[in-house]
Amino acid sequence: MDLLFVPLALLVGGGILSVSLASVVESAQRRNDLTLEVVKRYFFELDRDTAQVAHILEQGTAEEEDASRRNMIRKTGNWFDFVVTLYHWGFLNKQLIAELGLDQVMCRFVERLEAYNRRTGSKQMIEFLDSLGNLTRMCEQMSKVEHGTGPEVADG
């Protein structure tokens, strides 16, 4: 009886290990696939909008602010905040996002919006920036890492 138990235990244990390993590999592949979709959407669909938003935030004045411009800024900020939410939940490959520079693009948006708000005093855009909690927290953490005052973010 003991002679049959050992091979059976090894067979069952090996099967469980291989299923677990396959699950981990599949999860990593899904994370990479979703990351590439996010990056593709940014670079092929939103890049032009983001460039217009950057121009508005860098050059815009309170007198020029209108609903159309605010909505364009909100669209970009909300998308970035959504991406960061996926990032924090572990659905995206953080290392790939960093290597492609999308994290820097998102944080540069926050910096521009902060500067715009200081320059114009736009109540609506100040409130909007406050609503981007995930995005602003990620950028604060990245700033601490860059300045050597916080823990580095590992790929999840």
C-alpha cells in the first residue's frame, strides 16, 4: 500500500503544482496584454488629445477656459486615473508601464494641471484635480522614490 501512495501523492502534487504554475503564467500574460492595450490606446488614440490638453494647461488662461476645454482636460484626467486604478489593482504590468514612460506622462499631466490651477485659480479644475485621488497619490509616491524618500514600487 505504501508503494502506491508515494507515486500517487507525487502525481497529485505535481498536477496541482502545474495547474498553479499555469495560472500564474496566464495571469502574467493577461496583465501584459491589458498593459499593451492601455499603451496602444494612449499612443494611437489619446496622444493627440493629450497634446492639446498639455497646450491648454501650459498656455491657457482663465479667460480662455470654457466647457469644451474643461471637458477635454477631464477626459484625459479621468482616463489616466482609471489606468492608475488598474495599475494599483495589479491588472497592469507596472514595469512595462514604467519602461514605456506612461507613468511619467500621467504625472506630467498632474504637474501641468497643478500649475494651471495656481495660475488661473479655476475652481472647477481645482475640484477636478482633487477628485483624481489614485493618480495624484501615484505621482506623489513616484516623486518620493525619485527624490530618495520613499519605497520603490515593485511590479505586481
